[in-house]
Amino acid sequence: MHKLSGGEDREKRIELLRHELGELEQWALPPMELTELEASHKRLANAGRLAEGAAGVVELLDGDSEFALRRALGRAHAELSKLVAIDDKLAPSLELLDNAAIELGEAADGLGRYAQDVDLDPERYTEVDNHLGHLHELSRRHRLPITELHDKLTTLRTELADLEGAGDALEKLAAQRQQLQREYASAASQLSQARATAGSHLAEEVSTLMAELGMTGGLLRIELEPVGNDEPDPQGQERCELLVSANPGQPPRALRKVASGGELARISLAIEVATLGKDTVGSMIFDEVDTGIGGAVAEVVGQNRQVLCVTHLPQVAAQGHAHLRVSKHSEHDSTHTRIEKLDASGRRDELARMLGGVEITRETRAHAKQMLERAQVD
């Protein structure tokens, strides 16, 4: 089957198929008719030899020569008849000679009629020879034995019928495509409007949260960039780009290009907080969301709704309702992880260690106590 790229190619293929079918319908034959045609061609090509040969055999069987088989058989019959008169046991052999004489006569008569009736029609031979010539030419052109040309005829008929019926199918597909494009354009337009509205609200909420997270004057803007392609796209007619200005007076630029590690952490947290309850996700897991931040900002992060928080910042740890200390210990070539729930004293000491390092001083304990007390008040 040929692959067609357009209407023009399809029409050319139909025209070619009609031409090839016309030739095959004129010359290709079913197997039995082809066998008869080839036998007729062989017979007509050798008609003279067949007539002459049949007449010669008749002369051998029933000619005027004394050596003709029928004359010899007659003499043998006459001689055996005399012997049967003497001994009747020879009668079966005489009967066989009688039968042979009958069959020999029938053979001679049949060959005589064949010699007279053999087809010596030159016009018929030319017709049959021309037919076979066309078959061999089609065989060469289609690269098939002449015995398979009739099957080729059936195949091409099916292909032509499919192509001639493809016009209606193509028109239906074109109409369906136009309808689908209209439906896509409508859905994509609604999506664009919804994105613009949601983007404006989200940008406003995130900008407010950025100020609470220590990025006063910073803002987030959501820009919708057209795809610039007329073909339907599963993601709609535009792409979303997050633009951020971390400091007052700075023009918004792509978040993925300009945000530092700490800024990216805070903006990501702001986006997550702003979108709480917007989907069916019941819980969110952050991996070191406080990376790159510290001081007052860390304290704000710690005040957000969290069930379980892994942190290295004392400002975040102080906000928890409970404090679990995770530590590793090596013993006898093996390492163990230990999780220990801290009481009030242990919690104060751990915060002091997080504030001041290995050595815990009176000042760091006092600072840790103050952080815990302020967190309880908040």
C-alpha cells in the first residue's frame, strides 16, 4: 500500500490504478483459463507438425504398405484361426487379436480425424501469441509471475475502491478537525482567562507573604507568555513565567535566573503557604525549607503551620510544641542513630548548643530560654 501525502498525490495514484486495472482486466486470466491459453498457444504453434505426425502414424497403422500394422494383424488372425480349429485352447489368444484389431481400427480412425481437423488458423495463433506477449510484458512491469497477475488485479481493485472512497472520509475528517480546533480554542481561551485571574491573586498573596518573610518591598509577578504556535497544545496557549523583584526599585526578572538560595527558599515557602487548600493535598513535606535563611526570618518560618520540621536553626526549633534531638553514635565499627525527646531543660540546652556551638555558656542558655518563652507567648 502506498502512503499518500496529499490530495494531488491521491489523484495521481487513482489515475495510475485505473490505467493498470484497465490493462490487467483486458489481459490477466484466472489460473484455469491461463493454462488453457498456454496449451492453445503450444498447439497452434505446432499445428503443422501435429497434422503431419498424426497422418504418418495412420499410415503405419492402416496404410497400403504390406508392413502396415493392421494388415500384419489380419494375417496373424487368419493363421491363428487355423490353429484354433486344431486346438481350442488357443481361442483366448484369438479373442485378444480380435479386440486388438478393433482398438487398432479406432486409433487409426481417431488419428485420421485429428489430422484433418487440427487447427491451422494463423490468425488465431497470432491472437493467442499477442495475448501471451501482453501477459509477459505485464509480468515484467509488475515484477510478478504471469500466474499471479490475476491476484494483482484483485489487490488493485481493492486499493482503488479505498482511495475513491477516501475523498468522503477526508472531508469528514477535515470537518471534525475544524470542530475540534474550535473547541480547543474555546477551552484554551477560558484557561488563559482563569490563569490571568489566578496569577494576579497569587502574585498579590505571595508578595504579601514575602514581606512577612523578611523581603520587604519585594514582589512576585506572574507573566503569561504566548506559545506563538497555532497548533493545539496540551498546556494551553501560553507558558507561565514567575518574575521576582527581591528589593524595592529593582525591575522584576525571571525567578529561575536571579533568586539567591535564601530568596528562593523564602519565595517557595510563600508560594506553598499562599496555595494551601487550593488542591486535595492533605500534607506537604519540605526538605530543609529554612536553608539559606536565619534570624527573624527563620522565626517567621517556624511559626507557619508545620507538623514535623527538621531544622538546624534554633529560631525554627524554638517554635515547636515538642523537640526531638537526632544524633549519631559510632560504636564497635558501627553507627547508630538515636532520637531523644527533650524535656524543658534539655530543650533549653539543645537550643543553646545550636546557638553557640559545642561549648554552652550562661549567655547562650539565657538566650535559648528567652527564645522559648517568646515562642510560648506567640
